[in-house]
Amino acid sequence: MKILKSHITRNILILGMFSLIFSISCSRSNDDSNSNNTLSSLTINVDIIGASTSNPNGDGTGAFKITAKANNATSYSMRIGADVFSSKDGIFNYTANISGTNSYTVYVTAYNGDKSISSSTTVTVYKLPAQLWSDEFNTDGVPNPNNWGYDTGNNNGWGNNELEYYTNRQENAYVSNGTLKIVLKKEAYQGFNYTSARLLSKGKFSFKYGKVDIRAKLPAGGGTWPALWMLGDNISTVNWPACGEIDIMEHVGNQLNKIFGTLHHPGHSGANGDGATVNIPNVTSEFHLYSLDWGPSQIKFYVDNQLFYTFANNSNLPFNQNFFFIMNIAMGGNFGGAVDPNFTSSTMEIDYIRVYQ
């Protein structure tokens, strides 16, 4: 009987040890299962709407998308400044409300129950200022008379020995298929051999400071001299160059694809203007965006959103008052140069002109 008890006792002990091992094994299995719910590896991906090589900070809407992902997360929150948002899938859409190019710190937190993990990133986006004025040239016929008037005649070559006679005829300026066409023609008219148009917003629209975008395709041919430019409202009282002149874009057919951005003011008239040039391919066969960013301390010139000249403005210069627009094609003269004898006609097309402030 003692031997039997001993065997029974030993079996009980073995069974107890087995139960203990099994219990420990089960406990570890449960712990491993809990570890699979641990939050980890929070990533934040940023998609800036409209971003490209030429527009790395977006298309001007100021919009971007945040996609957050963490292991075992059941919900997410995002904070930008005082704005806080929540999401189940970690996807957030946000639009900046401050104009210009600005950087924002984005804070993201992932949650699982009472546990959380956080991270942050910085997003730099561009938002266009509010649009102040525009002409989209969407109504066929004559240019909108509420926006544009005309300079006509030759006026002794407009100070540049130009060869064209500016008219207000629809043959030289008209809107069709969503663009304004300014047409330079070789034709005998009023004692001159070329006709064109010179449109201006004087007395109809002018502004002080802001951003200008003009999308245009330029005319071709030796002697052509298209320009998208501005003059100070006070030209009638102080004359030129005291009124100031801002040439957003000038091009001459004899220097194909070379874009000029220039400012004229006292001491800097004619060929002595302040400015720079940039070479852009296909200016006469493709549309390009010609832009000006004008403020009290700087005036910046761009083509296709690429900065090519910055001018230091100050209160002693005439660039701190209202300016109006001029759009024209000249022929020949001091800047346009020699005229191609085979020239017959060429057109500048303007898709839109927009002013933001």
C-alpha cells in the first residue's frame, strides 16, 4: 500500500507539473496575442494637389491630402494649428486659408483603445490670393468694352520709330474660341504699311500691388514686337517715365524665344531699364504663363511659374500707385528691329489675364 501511495503521489506531482507548464504556455500565448495589438510604425504621406516639377507647392488651391497609417490603429486624429480633425481610415483633406507660399506643421495621432502613437511632418503649399479682376475672353466678338479701350494711330512711332498704325477695327483685335487675338498685318492703311491693335484698361481698371497671370501665345516673324505691360495712372500729369512702366513680357521676333521683363522709371528709360531675360522654347507656337508678383518691397517676374528677375521696390520709386494694362504688337522700330520682307500677318493670342490681391 505504501508503494501504491508513492506511485499515486508521484503521478499527482507529475500531473500538477504538467498542468503548471500548460498554464504557463497558455499565458504566454495570450501575451503574444496581446502584443499583436500594439500600435507601431506610424507613417504620414503627403499629397499636395497639383504638385509638379514646375509647381512643387501645388496648383494654387492650397489643398493637400494626408494619409496616415499605423499598425493596429483603429482611428486617427490630425491637428494643424487650432484645427483638429478625426478619421477612422487615416485619410484627411485640408485646404490652407492663407494666401502665398506657407509651411504648415501637421500633427497626427493613431489610436487603439486607450493607447496612442504620434508623429508630425511639415507641408509647404501655395495658395493664390483672392482674384480681384480678370478677363477670360470667353465671349466672341469685340474685346469687352467694359475692360478695354484702344490707342489708335502711329503717334510719331510711339517714341520708338515703330512702323504700325494701331486701329480699333475688329480685323486687328477680336475674341474667338476662348482667346483674344491681336493681329499684326502687312497692309497699306492711313499712309502706313502695317496695322495692329493696342488695347488698354486705362480709365476702366487699374490696381496697386498684387499678382498678375497672363497666359499667351506670341506672334512670329522678324520685326514683330509683342508686349504685355503696365503704366502708372498718373501718366497724363507727370508723363513718362515718371509714371513708371512695368513690362511683364516683351519679345522680339528677331530674338526668338527670348523673353524680357523690364521696369522703366526716371534714370532708367529706354535701353537703360531695370530687368532681365529668360529663354523659353516655343513661345510662338505654344501658350506660356507670364506672371508678375508686385509689392511695396519687391517686384518679381516669372515665366511658367519660374522666377527670372527680382527688383527691389521702395517708396521713392513710381511703382507704388495704381497701374493699368496695355497689350499690343508693334512692328519694327528701335527694339523690334529689321522687318522680314516676307512677313504678311501674325497673331498674339491671350487666353486670360487675371489679377489677384
